[in-house]
Amino acid sequence: MKAKDLMSPIEEYLTPDMSLCTAVTRMRGIKRVHGLPIKGMLVKNEQGTVVGMVSIKDILRAVIPTYLSPDLSIFSWDNMLEQMSNRASDKVVGDIMVKDLVTIDSEVPLMLCTDLMIKKGLQRLPVTDENDEIIGMVYIRDIFDIVSEYIVKGGQEHGTC
Amino acid sequence: MEPVETAKVAHAVVMDTSFYLACGIFFVALALIISEKIHKTIVALFGASLVLVLKILEQHEAFHLEEFGVDWNVIFLLIGMMTIINLMRPTGLFEYIAIRSAKAGRGEPLRIMVIFAIITAVLSALLDNVTTVLLLAPVTLLIADALEVDPIPYLIVEALASNIGGTATLIGDPPNIMIASKAKLDFMDFIIHLTPVVIIMMFVMIVILKLVFGKRLKTRDELKERIMQMDEREAIKDPVMLTKSLVVLGIVLVGFILHGVFHYEPATVALFGAGLLLLLSGTHEPHHILAEIEWPVIFFFIGLFIMVGGLVKVGAISLMSQKMLALTKGNLFATSMVIMWFSAIASAVVDNIPYVATMNPLVIDMAKELWPGHAGMELLQHPELMPIWWSLALGACLGGNGSAIGASANVIVVGMAEKAGHKISFVKFMAYGLPIMFVTVFISMIYVWLRYYALA
């Protein structure tokens, strides 16, 4: 199987000037096939070019103050996370998005996709066509669904499952 | 005025090709350093290499002669102290002190600001300023968030206090380390001559802080409770290493206090401390600790010393010192005041390290012109020369407060604030820094005049 065989279409995008509040609301509203809200979205500017990606990790990172080292986080107070989340709502998508995207060609085999996602700690990989246009997204969860099916099948054949 | 006249004959400067080359290299390098187009360490090292390649200095002179070459006393004092601090940093001592202080301030914003200013000044006097603000700034941001007050005044006050505190001791600030090494002054000289005036400055600064922020900084009682509930003991990561660090730091401080008596150079004391603490730490991988030494700063010093050595050898420094004496007509009080204010203004604009590296030989040259019969310690610590050294130290250290780029501590604070989402503009920093610079240099002026001229 290749990336193009597993990728999901992308219907909605965020914009760089969108507030975190709008972005989070948008993300909560989009459900994936398994029924859970989407955990990462691409960011497209006014010219229609994809300029970055925002995942829930990036949003959580934006809530943690830069000065908070592991040495200092023991001194946080009870509702600090709430206070900081509240403050983060003023930030915009452009400030927190990941700008250097890792993408993959649609003809690339799934094995390579999987390897790349594990080595780089990615949850989703934008898929590009021959013109470098993003045409879809491969999710780690979808790869896992295929892999787990084959693991079970193999186990049954070998009598280990 | 006679000595100056005879000296001119004795030290006639020949303006040959080497003279122009050495000056050219130095001033182009200085311009590049100010422009920040190329990293200052690269500029200094390349400039130094040119000085050697063009034979303005022989390599032997640059590496081994006190008069023209690298001041290894400065280099190893810095390396030793940086190693000790790198080993101490992970113990959590500094976080402990900061949280403890905030609690001692009972969560009152103004009281915390004053206490933080004092601990910053004291730590900066004993360690280097950059490390002090680097360690305290994150805790300051945390506490300001807890109290829901603007962290910017706190951060700027800490940068200012670190520059003032650093002025107090031989090891507090690079200009003092350099001056001490050149003038062969010891730790106690600085304690006796500079610490008293620094204490006065800190008092004045605290009064100013109370006047300016007394009514402005307010917080609610439930927010103060956030501070009071923090347990500073949790900051201590490695109590065993902490004890070892404190013992070694104590030995080093006693060593500094006594180094003059036992005829040890400060670098020997610092290196002993670094070696001992490395040994006690039981680490098998010293490269981590050593890698954290600020090598770019160390190499910046090395490059500068060689470039300035070139200037000294070709006589450019003598020429400048003759001009300086002509300007003040040999009046030493006027000379020290000119040096103090000029140093302050110069240090607010440019890095005070190259400035002091150039001024040190200039002051020594001036002394040679003034007292041609003297040499060695008699010359370097001539009673009439001492106020000039102190004026140079006070001006160069305190001038750093004049602008956001005046001292490394300022640059660090502005950078950390910006990363945390609080932009400190150049003008904003100056609104705090420039008045404090003028007040502290003014206090220094009165102090030097009273202590060394009016009451001497």
C-alpha cells in the first residue's frame, strides 16, 4: 500500500491570523471517522498556500510559560494551568503553528510513512502530489488499524493469538 | 607638568606601517563588534590572528608577555568561576533562595522587588552577573504570574541591581577582574574601596524603587497565598552536592579574601575551587560541565588581549594617554572624573570588556608618563593613581546600566522577557536604566572626590 491509498481528504483549514479560541472551536467541531475530534489541522494563508500545521501538542505548548523548567514547575499553584490557558486565548495560530512541515509524496510506500512518523514523533503526515500540492493526510491511527489487523491475522495463523 | 614633557621625549611614538596596521585592525574590529554583523568572538579572534600574521606582535609576545599578551589571570579566573557555577547550578540552590526570598517578602510585590534587588546584587558580587540573572529571571517571571503583576519592572530592576552589585568585588564584573589583574589589586582592595559605595548605591536605589513603585504595585491577598504555599525545600535537587558546593564556595571566598596575604593570584584560587569541586562531584564525564563554560566569552577575551597588545606595542596607547593628559593638563582629579564619566557613557554604548582592555594599558602608560622614576607595584599602585583605577571600574561597571545593550545581564533579561511574551523596548529599558546610571555614577563621583581628594 502507498500513502495515497490510506490518506484521508482534507476539507477544512485554519488561518494564521485565527485566534486560538476560534481554532480550538473549529478543531472540536471536526470529527474523524472514528468519531473523535481531529487533533491536528493544516494552516492555509490568504493566498491558499499551506504555511504550517497546528496539533493539540502545539496548543498545549503555548499554554506552558517559556520560563517554566522542570525545576520550577513544582512551584506552580493550583489553578495555574487554567490561568495560563485563559491567557493563551489571545494568541493566534500563526504564533504557535509548526512551520517546517514534514510531508510525503503520495507514491511513497506505507512502510516508509510509518518509519518516518515513528522516527520523527509525528501523528499525521500531509501527502503531496507530483506538483507538491497537499492532497490528503495519513494518520498514524489509520496505519495502526491496518497493522493491528495483520498482527491478529498472523497470530491466528501461527496459533499464538 | 615637567614629567609629562620629558616623558614625551622618552616615549616618542613612531608612526610606521605597523602603527597604522594595528590601529586599523583594532578600529575595524571595534566597528564590526558594534555593528553586530559578525559575532564578536569571531571578529576578535580573526583580528588577533591578523596581528600575529602581520608580525605586529610576535606569537611569543602575545602568548607569554604580560605587557602585550593574553592576560591568563583573567582567562583562568573566568574559567574557574564558570566551572564552579556550572557544577552548582543543578543543585537548585538559586531557585531555593529566590522562592525563600519571595516568601520572606510575604507576597508583597514591592517588598519582593526590593528583596530580589538585594539578592541579585549580592549574588552578582560573588558570581557573574549573567549567571545571576539567568537563574533568577525564570523564578521572577513565575512569581510575577502568581501575583498577577507586570514582570517587566522586576526584570529590569534585577539587571540594574546585578550591574551595581557586580561593581562591588574583584570577581563581580569582568572590568574589575581585568583591572585587578593589570593593577595587581587584590580582593580586599575592592572590598575596601568599592563595596562601601555600592552599598550606598543600593540604598539609594531601594529608596527610588519605593518612591516609584510604592503605590503602583498591588496584588490581592489570595494571590499572595500562592507564594506562601510554595515549599522552597522542594527546589533542592541534590542536597549532597549542594553541601559540597557550599563548602567549596566558602573555601574559594576565604581564598579570595586572603589571596593578597598569601600572594596567590585570584585565578589560582578559582582554579583550585573548580578542581576541588569537580573532584568532589564524583563525575566521570567532566566534558558536560566544561562544555557549559562560556567559551565564546573566553575566546573574545583572548582575541581582544592580543589586538590591544598590538596597539600597546606600536605605541598607539601611549599616544592616547599623552592626549588624555594634555586634555586634563595633568590634573589627576580632573583625569579621574573624565575617565569615570567617559567610561560610563562608553560602556552604555559599547561592550565594556574591549573598552577596559584598551583603558588598562592606557592608565598604566599615563602613570609611566607622570612618574617616570617609578616601576612595578610602586607605579601600578601609586597613591595618586588609585582613584583613577576606581573611577575606571565604577564608570565601566555602572555605565552598563545606561542601555539595554550596555551589559550582558541586560541583554539576557530582555531576551528572556521577550521569550515569555513581555517585550522590553530599548526605550523602556532606558527609562529605568539611564536615570539609575546617572544617579549611581553621580554617587561614585561624590564618593571618589570625598574619599580620595577632599578628605585624603
